[in-house]
Amino acid sequence: MAQSLQSRISEVAAPARVDGRRERGRSSRRRIVKAMMTLIAGGDLMPSAARVAEEAGLGLRTVFRHFDDMDALYAEISATIAERVLPIVTAPYDSTDWRVNLRDLVERRARVFETMLPFRLAANIKRYQSPFLTAQYGKVVAIERDLVLRLLPKEMRGRTVPAEALCAAVSFQNWRALRHDHGMSVEAAGNVTAHMAEALAAALAAGE
């Protein structure tokens, strides 16, 4: 006999049994991810598994019991960061004017890129030794470019030079250069990026 609707609702509403061992495992996993992120945010861009274990207050064997290798840990960190930035990246734009929306995109990216900066610096160091980070890098670059091109009117996307220049101007690579290589403040880097974007938007609008 098919299970009644009421019984299914009761099952959903009933408190789940807490598996102590499983919950401890989840707690340890969260502590490991938090430790890794804390170390990277603090300037240790290549923390060892032993350093992560020490920061988490766990044994080294516990780290490797939850993460087979550092790639698995980087994957978990990527998912955690994505949860933070996706609401900003995917929020709808208010205007029907692409130039207004482009300014909004530049402001959003300043916030997102600054949040991601230490983690993407760390990933860039390791990505040539990591199949996961190499693949992730390619995906993120493609998404960043696509989000810019989608803002442009269709006829402007074919103007390859200014369109691609605009994608580069508001890319993470440019933000990293301004903040990390040139040592600019967040405000200064944001102003430079906005200036570049405005100039390239004007060139696109003028058909240059």
C-alpha cells in the first residue's frame, strides 16, 4: 500500500536521529576547511597538511581521513567561497541600460575579487601542479568573460577588440595586478578599473 501523505509529512517533520560519530566527522571537516582558509587569508598561501592540522587542532591523520589529498581540500574551499560570492554575482541588474549595469558589475566585482584575492593567489601558485585547480581556473575565467559579454547589446559583442579589452579590464587578473603587483588600495584599484571600463564602454558605444 502506498505510504499516506500524512505519514510522509510526519517523517519529514520528525527530528532526525543524531549520529554522534557522523556529527563529529562533519565538525572535524568544517574545522579543517576553516583552518585552511584562515591560514591562506593570513598570508600563508601554501600551507602544508601538517600546518592545517595544527591550526584546526586535529591530528594529521584526521586531515587525510577527511581529505585524500590537498586537491580535495581546495575543492571544499572553492565550494565554500562560491556560497559567499554567488548571491552577489547572480543578483539581477536593475537597469535596462547596459552601461549602468556595467558600472554595477564593476562595483560587485571589486567586492567579490577582494573576498577571493588570497584564495585565488594561493590557487594560482598551486594550479600547475593540480588538475582540479587547473580546470577550476579555466571555468572561472570563462564565466567571468561570459558575464561581461552578456551585458553588451548583441551588435557590440562582435566588436572583438574593445569587447575583449573590456573583459580583460574587469577581470580578476587585472584586479590582482592592481592590488597585489602594484600595491593599490581597494578604493584606488576600484577607481582605476571603473575608469578603464567607462572608457572602453564609450568606445563600444561609439562603434570604435
